[in-house]
Amino acid sequence: MSQPDNTSRRAFLRNTFTLIPTVGLAGGVSLTAKAAEAPPNLSDYQPAFFKSDEWAFLLAACDRLIPGESEGKGPGALDTNVPIFIDRQMDSPYGHAERWYMQGPFVLDGSPDLGFQYPYTPRDVYQKGIALTQAYCQKQYGKRFEQLDAATRDQVLQALEANQVDFAALGETQKLEASEFFSSLLENTKEGYLADPIHGGNKHMASWKMLGFPGARASYRDWVDQHNVDYPLGPVSLTGERG
Amino acid sequence: MAKQQPRVDAVIVGLGWTGSIMGMELTEAGLNVLALERGADRTNEDFAYPKPADELEYGIRHTMMQKPKQAAVTIRRDLNERALPQRKLGAFLPGDGVGGAGAHWTGVLIRPTPTDLQLKSFADQAFGKGVLQDDMQIQDFGVTWDELEPHFTFFEKVCGQSGTTGNLNGEIQPGGDPFEGPRSEPYPLPALQDTQNTEMFDKAAKQLGYHPFPNPSANVSRAWTNPYGMQLGPCNYCGFCSRYGCLNYSKASPQTCILNALKQRSNFAYRTNANVTRVELAPDGKTATGVTYIDEHGEEVFQPADMVVLASYALNNVRLMLNSGIGAPYDPVARTGVVGRNYAYQIGGGIHMYFDDIEFNPFATAGATGRMFNDFSPGNFDSAQYGFIGGAKMHSSQASGTPIKTPLPKTAPKWGQGYKDALRKHYGHHMKLSMTGSVMSYRSNMLDLDPTWKDPYGMPLLRMTFDWKQNEHRLSAFMRDRLREIADVLKPDYRDESFNLEGSHFKVTSYVSTHNVGGAAMGTDPSTSAINRYLQSWDVHNVFVPGGNAFPQNFQANPTDLIGALTYWSAKKIREEYLKNPGPLMAQS
Ligand SMILES: Cc1cc2nc3c(=O)[nH]c(=O)nc-3n(C[C@H](O)[C@H](O)[C@H](O)COP(=O)(O)OP(=O)(O)OC[C@H]3O[C@@H](n4cnc5c(N)ncnc54)[C@H](O)[C@@H]3O)c2cc1C
Ligand code: SF4
């Protein structure tokens, strides 16, 4: 599989909608925000930050980090627009490391317990991390990451996670380590999967429905003393979508 | 030449908890007071529903908190390591903007014990020679329970503290903490509702002979009007509390409890986006003439004032003192100086437990929800036989159930289908047993100015030298064993634990707590404390420094009840004595 199959994914999402009953909003919760615009289809989305070859990597990686229904129960990262979330994060204060301390000197031989020290914003980490991983895949398999089969993609991700891909040997000069790139990618993937849909991922609150998290309801005075019972209401989002 | 503003009677640096309290007290005394806050203005309207219910924005991206870009801390674990800047927030999350960390704290509002305030005296009496580490430098606070008690009581009324009284004027009360110091009045409000985990913890703890009681809370359980006429609404257990602004006027904060009353006073004003870089001193160095700050346009401004209150949070207060030359900087080798001495922190640890068949509904909770017991605070058990001093509050708290932070068993796959399966299986089926432990002060745990890195205004960053020591490792091991006994009673389907045991070092990357204390300790001896027992600088008498910085070491619980009480205590002395006759409130020798 070279590209995620978006037609079947759309079909899947249609199915989820009929399978998961939508529950009306509980009395007492008033949402002031207006209803959300429908989230885009991943296949129609034009990334603002990622170039097309980077985007292909991102889709193929997210699909392995949180696979879709084809592998087992629960929506996947692509079903829930996680790559769109990551693309949008790249243009947020986070992506630009706007609030972080980015002054030199950058001392690169300290203990990892003192936190990251490379001079890179998350945007840089993605650009460099993707390019280095692609260089590794070319060297190892003579293919780009997204051209590998699922099992091989998993092997590459495992190698990144275990820091067995030597980024320095592939040309990295500021000690960005494969495991650091991997953990950013995994962290952002989970964020996109589980955050409010207002940030671009968690399409139709699919992950919240799976967990039983009621989202932005934020009002449980009547529920807090009901112990060890299933909470019956579906989630609501910050923009008033109900699930 | 810096721009100059008209003189005020008192300038307050920082408008969080301590700054708001001082603002109230000093305006009440008739002074013209100006507060300078480096961050943005924030009112209750900024926390209107549904805005705060956004885990990514507030729980993960730290949108309300100190920007390392503006004020990073460099950190090393010992005097020989090269300190490196903490480039993004991690272990602690200081506040930024009006309300400070008080706008997004959890709201566990708990007193220390009378013994905690006199820990050195207790140690001298209860521990034989050679039991404790010889590089430990614990001290008494220099203020007693009886002196502070009225101020705890008042601050707790300001906050609408909710809980169960344990000791009323020496009479032990059912359901409360039998080890608490005598209160002059009961808790203002009854305790928060129990949740599934608190019920289970309560039962197990009692079965083992402990004395559990509801976490004392500043998330109010009922409608409350405080002494300033500010009204709080009953908490609705919204589940977005710790790290979030309250969407319901229910969490005590400078916004909900003080600021609207303060802003109505004509002798109070505040400016935001005003980052104070230093306190200016008169040529003789004995008094402050005002402060210099950078305004929103990046311009340097001098603000003259007769009195300066540093209310910028423990770490920032110490940095401002060091950058301004107030008091002698601590030197851990020569063992001289006091500013930066006795920096301490809080140690955590706990057991995650997973129960396949129990629904905890962790999203339906208040920040402070939980039960704790105090059977293991100093003086309540014999820790000398285990070779450590200090204690821990043992608790099961459930501050939120937001999904990105879902804990999973250590053995669960981190990604792939297995991760998804684990999320589905364990979300909502988890409860935690925790210890929140004291941290003593040591010769080499300290704060000073970093020799290399600077902030955007050219001022040196604060450098923190801190690590866990043997005493805290031993304490953790002891408390771990006790928590394991509770877990054995509860019989979870899975459990795993994390404790800071022998050989483990301080890591700056994951959250520990925002209970940074010490560094400008209070006391009665100017050779071991930076401020006297009224929080007044020993060296520059018109500078007062309320905050966690005053603690000579940390006790086994959350600091803000004590910080608030100390601030009122200091304000009382300023109002009753200092203003009539400005000068040192305590003799130097
Ligand atoms: C997530 C979290 C949970 C917490 N939970 C609890 C809890 O449950 N119980 C508890 O007791 N404590 C808790 N705390 C700690 C509590 O918030 C602090 O103890 C308390 O806010 C300290 O009050 P303060 O006035 O010293 O500092 P703050 O309330 O933080 O106020 C300091 C203010 O000074 C400003 N400032 C700093 N430097 C400058 C400068 N140079 N110029 C101008 N302004 C400046 C800051 O922007 C800030 O607004 C928690 C903290 C956090 C972050
Ligand atoms: S849990 Fe209660 S106090 Fe905390 S933010 Fe929600 S409503 Fe406010």
C-alpha cells in the first residue's frame, strides 16, 4: 500500500456514524459556541506546512502509530485527521517554539534529564527527522518510508524509537536523536487523536466515543456521587458538536 | 535614560496570590499601591465556558504559564555539573499573567503542622547525633503556629476552604485529621463530594489503622461569600481544574477571591506586560528607591516607590534579589551568604492501579478531590529508626480525567493496535495511590545567577542546583512500602509504581510539582536567612519578599495555605509597625 486508502476510510466513517448512537445534550449544559464547520476530508486537505513528500511520510507513519479499524477495534489516526492536526500545530506557537527559550549557546553533550538542547523548533524537528528517516529507508531498503509495507514501516518506527537509527551518521550535526524525533511524532499523534476537534484532529470525537470521555461537558455536579456506574452521555466538543 | 513614572507609596512586583493579598492589605492601610505584572491581564471572563475545557491548550501547551523565552531557569544536579537552560517547561509550571499560578493551581489548601514550622527544634530533640545527613541545613521558620493561626483562618475564609475539621481548639473532631494543629474555627465549608477512588482509599486506609480525611480544598463545595464580599459558586466537578482557569467561579484564585474587590479601590492600580528587571537601591544600598521594568513597548521604565514588595513567585523573587544586589548571595563552598540558600522542593511518588471492572469516571472531579492521611508527618511516627527526617501526605487524588494524560500500565504497547486496545481497556479504570513528600534543605541545593545564559532584557537567568538526596530516597522507600500495603488491600488487576529511590536523580523533563520553595528563607538569624520573620529583607528594610521562597525547607504538603498566611502575617506587621516607623523590624544581632 503506497497511499492510505481514503475512499474506504470515508466509508468507514459513514459506518461509525450509524453504529454509534448520538446522544442528545444533557440538560444544564449550555454551549455558547456555534456549531462546528464540518471537518475536512484528509484526502482533500492541502497541508500548509508539510511539503508533499513530507506529508506522504506523515500519513504513512501516523497510520502505523494508531492504525485504523482494519487492524482491530477503534478509529485510527487517519480516520481522525491526526495529520491535519499536526500540520496545524506547526503553525501554532508550539510549532514555532514561540514560548520556549531558544537562545544559545546550545550545549549538546549534557544529560538528557536536563531537557532538549538542540537549536530546533518542532518545525525543524519534523523537517530534519523526516529527511533523515527517509535517508535511512533509502539506504536500508532502497525505498521511501511510505513505499514500505506495513511490517517494514513498523520496523523502521521501532528502530527510531529505540534510537537504533544513527541520525549523526546520516548527517545530523546538532545531536537531534532518532528517538527524540520519534517521541515528538508519537506525542503529537496522540495529542491529535485525543484533543478537542477544534485543533483539527479527533474527527467527530471518535476517540472520545471509544474511551467514554464526555469531552467539554465540564459539568458533573449531579454525577460525581454516582459511583461505579457508566456515564451515559456522549461527548460534546468546544464548538458544540455532539456525539 | 529610562522613562520615569510618578512615585507611589508601594510597588508590588507580580499580581498572583501574594501580590493580590499585599495589594488588599496595603491599600487598606491607605497607601497608594501599584502592581506591576509581567504577563497579560486576565479576568474571570477569560475563563468563560467552554474555553477552559481544552486539554491541549492549557493542560499540554501551558498557555497560561511562565514563558521560558521570558524567564527560563538553568538547572544542574550538583555543583560540578554544567547547568543547562530548561528550554521548555517540565518539572514545574510557574504562573504568568494576572492571577499568577493562583489562576490555574489545583486548589489543595492545607496547613503545615505546628511541628513543620519548628522542624529544626524537633530534629534536635528527636534525632540522635549522626542520624541525619551532615550536609542538611534545616531551620525553624521563626514564626510559630499560634502566631500564624489567625492568618490561616482568614486566608481560608478568603478562599472558602472546604473540608472536615479535625482539631477544633484542641478537641479532636470525627472525620477530620486528628494530627492537624488546633484550629480556632472550623473549616468554612463542608468537604467536596467523594468519588469512587476516595471511597476505596478511605476504606483501605481505615482498615490499616490510618486516619483518612477529605483533601482540604479551595474548590468550594457550596456557594460562598468571602470577607471581601466576593462570591464563589459551588464547584461543578468540571474535570478541567488543575492547570486550568475555573469556568464556574468555584476555584479560589486571585480573580475569584480578591481582584474585583481590589480593583475598586481608588488607591490601587496595576499595569500588565510590565516585566520588572531589578529593584533600584539608594547609593548606600540600605533602601530601595523603586523598580525598573520593561513595558509592553520594550521600553525601560523606572517606577519610584517608598516600598517594594516582591510577589513574583519563589524562584522569581530570588532572582530579582540576586539581580538587584539585595542581600549577600549564598556561596555553598565558603558557606557564606544567604540569598539562594536553602532551596527545596517536593518529592512525589505513587502506585498506579488498574481495575478492569470498576468505573471511576475520572472526568467528573474537582482538582482537589481526594482523601489523604497525615499519620506519616514528622512527630507522628518514628522515622529516626529508618534514618530519615520528614514525612509525606499519603493520598488518592483524582485531579482530572482528560484523555491525553491517560495513564496506562507500563507494559502496555506505546503505539500500534495494542496502544489503542490498552486505551480502550484502561481509560476510566485507573486510580492512583500517592505520596507527596517533604524535601529538606542541603548545603548544595541552591539558587544563584547563571554565568552564561541571559533573558531577552540582558539579565542573567536563575541557576538551580538541585537533586534528591539520601534522606528523600529513604523517605520514598518507606512510603512506597506503606502504599504497597494499601494496594494489597485494594487488589487491583494491574499495578505499577514510580518512586524516586536510591540512585535516582532529579529530571527536569516531566512534571513534579510547582512547589518550589526556599532560596530566600525567613528566620531570626541574618547569617542563615535572607529575610527576617516578617518577610522583610535583612539588608534593605523597605523590601518585603512574600512567597514560598520564605520556607527554610519544605513540608509534606502543598505550600499555598502557608504562603497566604505568611503574607497576611507580614502585612499585619507592616501596617501596625513598619509604616509608623520605617526601618528594620528586627535587630541585626
Ligand atoms: C498546576 C499547578 C497546581 C498547583 N496546585 C497547588 C495546590 O493544589 N495547592 C497549593 O498549595 N499550591 C498549588 N500550586 C502552587 C501555587 O500556585 C503557588 O504556591 C502560588 O500561586 C504562589 O503564589 P505567588 O504569589 O508566590 O506566585 P504566583 O501566584 O505565581 O504569582 C506570581 C506573579 O508574579 C508575576 N511575575 C513574575 N516575575 C515577574 C517580574 N519580573 N515582573 C513582573 N511580574 C512578575 C508572574 O507572572 C505571576 O503572575 C500549584 C501550581 C501549579 C502551577
Ligand atoms: S473542578 Fe470546580 S473549582 Fe475546579 S475548575 Fe471545575 S468548577 Fe472550578
